[in-house]
Amino acid sequence: MEKSYYDPRDLKKFGDIADFEPKLAEKFFDYYGEVFKEGALSAREKSLIALAVSHATQCPYCIDAYTEDALKKGASESMMMEAVHVAGAIKAGATLVHGVQMMNKVKKLSM
């Protein structure tokens, strides 16, 4: 079997980004930790948002991490799939709304 560019084991190396730039990595991880603390949104809600964004940005590492995280935080399979569908709908809508730009350009060029 041919090796994939994506290696799930690399997710465990995420902290290694500090090796090349410790100050910036520290700032990022501090920020990241603050973002995911309980607040107006529950930890589970934040995990579901992260899972949806992971799919929209097509990050396999994030999909793996937030699938596991959402399950640990009590999200059901149905909740997770609904979050993925929300991301898909938003991404599709964002693509389609840019069709207005194309339509405007066509109308301008047709004048």
C-alpha cells in the first residue's frame, strides 16, 4: 500500500511547532487553550464548531482530533453529522453567493 501524504501519527507532533519558534508557539497555544475554555458556549458546543470548521477547511488532523474530542464531550453521532452538514451548507452557500459576482461581471461585459 502506498503511503499517504497525511499521516495520522503527525497529529501527536503538533506541539513540535515550538521547536522552530517557541515564542509564537507559546502565544498560539495560550490563545488556543483560552478559546476552548467553557464560556458562553459549552465545551461540547465549541468542539462541535471545531469539528464543523475542520471539515470546511478539510484538515484531516483536525477532523480526527475533534471527532474524538466531541465524542469525549458527549456529542452524539447525530450531533456531529449535523454539524458537518451545517459546515457543508455554509460552504456551498458561500460558493453559490459568489455566483452573483460572476453574474454582475457577465452583465457588465454584455452591456
